[in-house]
Amino acid sequence: MFHVGGARSALFNWALARQRQGRFVLRIEDTDTERNRPEWVEGIISALTAIGIDAKDPAFEGPHFQSHNAEVQRAATLRLYSEGKAYYCDCAREELVERTGSQHLGYDGFCRDRGLAYADGRALRFRTPDTGVTVVDDVVRKRTEFPNASLEDFVIARGDGSPVFVLANAVDDIREGITHVVRGEEHLSNTPKQQLLWNALGAAPPVWAHLPVIVNEKRQKLSKRRDKVALEDYLAEGYLPDAMVNYLMLLGWGPGDDVEIRPYEELEKLFRLEDVNKGSAFFDVKKLSAFNGEYIRALPLERFIEASRRWLEAPYASWAPEAFDDAAFRSVAGLAQTRLTVLSEITKYVDWLFLDAPPYDEASWAKAMKTGARDVLASVRARWADGAWSADSLKAGLEAAAAEHGLKLGKAQAPVRVAVTGRTVGLPLFESVEVLGRERTLARIDAATERVVETG
């Protein structure tokens, strides 16, 4: 699944590439065969497409597959060995622990000067400088120094000769002409190794930019084990892609004004990599929902109706398929549109319209059906049994019933709303009742009156 942090990084890369008439390169780093499946690649492309990063766009290049460059990567490892920049090592982990007395210390350089040749099972290690510092100039984090003495001689090829990720990544970046690497902050610790490899392979390192970590409400880094982090999950819940893009673009960056809701085209023009913040970015689901509500309300009604349809069918709908009335739904769709924060909420706003009986919610029933509720229901029923059936006349009838019992309209409305829709909160009552029709409405009021008598 596509992590929202990855989506944020992709959008920043996409904006940068399009601003400069450059290329956004999608590379599938598939050297770990256990984590490489075609359907996962398709999922990545589908998720990118959903947030507007379209493979058909001239700025899009790929997908490239890291495994397809294995020979070039292998040649790079042999070159580094022949130039004395790497050496073979046959140390087992147990031997290293025995020599250092710790499981946590890095490699101690035991094989540096043993002059071992390639043999099956021997890893190839990069020879890091003994002194000095490796300086990473980062657009976001500025100048960061890594003492070379703290960098172990890291493995660049496994015992079977296959390159590991850090080497393959550097070789592919150089080969593909990558000029900017914009990624999450957690990769900063790998950067000195990659920069050393770029230099060793005779290439100038790219522009580095490490984006701030995304955290939850407890200021903990978003974790797939603890938090909802998959972009697909949010889209499946009814968050609109445009709203997701707008919100993700503002995680760690802002255009410097007070305008938050704006189309991607504007955000792309305003985006500046150097203005990205160093501090962590809070993934505020409540704020995301508020963004989404704004985007839902801005949809033309017909687009809203079509966007809502998936939640009006199985497995989301609790009514029989034949009970769905498209004309009735269209009659209340505009009322629902102003109330949703996510599209999946549409089901609970309209289910009462297609069910034989309204849904029963114990909390709503207890809140609305208090002393006097039965008398209010009887008064309303008497006034709604005859006369015009329109929202205005229905409201007038309920207002008269409320006055009869010395109640404000809201208090008198409560038992009627629960009797008809099953909930204390929902669409405007009188417009809803008008769509439901006289016969079904009165039947529901009668059923609720009987239930009030039964339960007291």
C-alpha cells in the first residue's frame, strides 16, 4: 500500500520536475525479490495516478526496474574493487561480535588489508575514508557533517556478487541522470554512504532534500502498525483525491499566506523546495476531513451524485438493491452534500429512505423518546394525515403541535426525526419527510408510537 508519506514525497518531486520542465522518474527498487510483486507495482502506479501523477504526462518517466540494471551495477562493484576503493570480506557476524564484544558496533575493518579475492560467500565492502568528514549539503536541513571515522566500511555487494540497495541506488541515479533526490528525513543517515559512492564513481552528487517526518497527534512518527497510513485507505473511505493532494502538499511546506484550500495547479507554481520546514509535520485527520468537506461541497451536484454511488451499493448499503430509488436519492443529494466530510458518510444520511423501517439507534431513541414524546407524535400525525404534503406545510404542522405542548420546535422535532429517520442528526427533517411520502411517514410514526408505549 502507498504510504501517505510516500505520496507527499512524490507530490513534492512532481511539482519540482514540472516547474523545471524536468523528469519525474519512477524507479521500482526490486532487488529484494520477497518484496517484489507485479500487483504491488500496479498499486504504486494506480496510487500515483489517483493523486494526479499520471504516467501519460510528458514529465513522467518509468517505471524503471532496478533489477534490469544488474549488470551495470555489478560492473560498478568490480570497478570499485579494481581501483582499491572496495575489498572482499569473509567475516561472519559471530566473529565480529567476538572481536568487538558487542552486537551493536559496526564493522571493525578486519579484512581491509588482507587482500582477499572474490570467492563465493565473500561480501564486498566499500573502503570509507579514515579521517575528515563527509558533508551533505541539504536544501531542507542545510549543511550536515558526518565524521568519516563513524562510518563503517559498508557492504556494497553480497556474498553471491549481487549489489545491495545502497550501491544499486547510486549507480541507477547516476545512469539515469538524477539531479534531485527529494525523500523522507529517515533516509538522511544513508546519504553520506551514497554520496561517497557517487564521488567514488566519478560523479557529482545530486541536490539532496530530506523532508520532515510526518507524525500523529502524539507526535510519534506515522506507523503502519499503529496509524492509518495507506493512501488507498483514505481514498476508499471517500476522501477526494484533490483534497488529499491539497492537504499533503501542505505537510511541511506552505506558500506563506493564509490560503489553504487551493487547486494543485496553484500549489505547483508556488512550491519552493527551499521553503520546506525542518520540523515534523502533523498529519491531522480532522483537518484533512475539513479540507475534504470543502472539496465535497464545491463539487457540481451531478459529480457529487456520481462520486457517491459506490457507497449506495453493496457492501456499504444496508438495503436491498431493488429498494434503491434514484429519483428519491437525487431529491436529497444536495442536502447531504453540504453535511459530509467524507463520501462514505452518505450511506448513513440516506439509508432511512430505502429501508422498510428506519434504522434503530439505541442512543438516539433514548435521547428523543422521553416523557411526552408519545403525545407529540400523536399531535404531529394528526396534522400530517391530511392537507398539502410539502416541506412548508409539514413544518407548519409540527410548529402547531409544538405550540400545543408548549415546546420549542427543536424539542418537538426530536421524536419525529427519530421515528422517521432513526437518528437525532441528519438531513433537514421537512424536506426529508416530503421525499419519503405521506404513507411511509405516517406508518413510521405509528410504529414509533407503539414502541414508546411498549417501552414506556
